[in-house]
Amino acid sequence: MPSGETTRRLVGLVKEPLFHFVIAGALLFAAYALLHRGEPAASARPEPVRIGEGEINWLRETFAGQWRRPPAIDELNGLAQNLVEEELLAREALVLGLDKNDTIVRRRLAQKLTFLIDDTARVVEPGDDELRRYYAANHERFQSPGSVSFSQLFFDPGRRPHAEADAEIALMSISTAGVPAVSANIGDPILVEGEFHDADELTISNLFGSDFAKAVFTLKRGEWSGPIRSGYGLHLVRVTNVCQASLRPFEEVRAKVLDEWRSRQERDAKAVYLRKLREKYGVDIDDSVKALLSPSTAEGRAQ
């Protein structure tokens, strides 16, 4: 047990302002150390900017690629000085947090990492066996397009209150007459041609719509059919010839198979990398905006 004198001295010390100042300083120091735990010491010197042979070669190649000649000595010195200044400014900008919430910086960094992922995916080149397997599994992508030749008569719903009925009456009349050639006054004017020769499905889709294009390829040759609806209105159609799509030989499309195989590898590599990044960093979508977003935004797009 402390004596009465010792107790009085302790009480007096506690009442001293200097004692309060020391305690407050210790608490502040401890709080700062806790908040900045793991950060490098302020006295630690950062990694210096280094300019070596690789950087100089890169400067030479970049200059030559732009100006079609190697840089002179003074030009090379200027390029090196600019590189040093750029690196110093960039490092300080990162320390100050100037990269935060900057759309251009974020997109550029994401683009550079995407290029790196794509380059990594290109390291392995496939053999013919691998390409033939891809060719067989995706044969519909290597077909020669089918084509069709046809004539069409247009019935405009904007001009006719009963365009569909008028088209059906005209079809019955043409079928009964039994002649392929029809009078020019049957149907309404339209800005597209009345006859098409060896048109592929994409061409027809661009003009009339995909549903019309698919329907035309199923029609029986030599007969008028319809009415078939397009983006313009209703049509009677007479198909004169159809060439169905056919698979092109592997040797003929090998270059295209290789390009598509590489693209698939790049997409797959990027999907795997992004999945790992999501596992590493996580994605947290606020409840207040979840209703505005698709589930794939938080979970990752299915490939």
C-alpha cells in the first residue's frame, strides 16, 4: 500500500496539465499507428526512377515507328528527359490519389490489362487437329451463304384498308390464271426492286426484315405465295431459284477458323481472369440500385 505522502504526490501529478498533455499525445500516437498500420515508414526512400537499356530501346523504337527514322542524340536525350519527368509526375499523382474517380485513367488501365490478357492467350498456337475440332463444332459459321431469286408484289396497308384481303384475292387471281408474268398494275409502288437475283439472306433481311427473309427461303419454287409480311407491309412472292447454304471445305476456310479460334481463346481467357478478379476483390452492389441492374453485373456475364 502506498504511504499517504506517495498518494498525495500521485494525486498532484494527475492534476498537472503536463501529465494530461503526455497522456493525450500517447493516445494520439497510438491511434495514428493503428490507422496507418502496414504502411511504409515515412523515412523509407521510395524506389527511384530507373532508365535502362530496355527503356532506351523502347524510346528509339517508338520514335522510329512514328518518324520512320532513328532519333538523333539530342532527340533521344529529350525523350529520356520527358520519360523521367512523366514517371515522376505519375508517381506523385498516384500518391496524391489523382487517379481516383478518373474515367480516362480507369479505362486506359483496364485496356492495357485486357491487351496483356489477349497477348497471353495468343502464346499457344493450335494445330490442325484442334482447328478441325473447332470447325466441326461450329460448322454453321463456315458455310457459304444461301441465295434466292424471286419476284415480289407489294400491298401497302397505308393505302389499302384491307391490304391482306386484297393480297389474297390477287393471289387467287394469279394462281387461277396460271401465268408467272403478272400485270404491272397489280400491287402498289415500293422503293425496292420487284425482282431479285441470287440475293443472300443478309441482303434480304436488310431490305425486308429477318422474318421475311427466312420465309422466302422456305417457299416452293415457281409458284406465287403469300401474303408475307415485311417492314413495308404485305407481299406476294414467287421464288424462281434457291441455293441452300453449304459447308465450305476446311482447307478453304482454315484462316477464318484460326481467327475465330484465337478470338474464342481470348474471350475465354478474359472470362477466367475476370472471374478470379471478382473472387479476389468482390463486387458489392447496393440494394438501392440492384433493381436497375441485371444479375450478371454482380455475378459476372456468362460466356
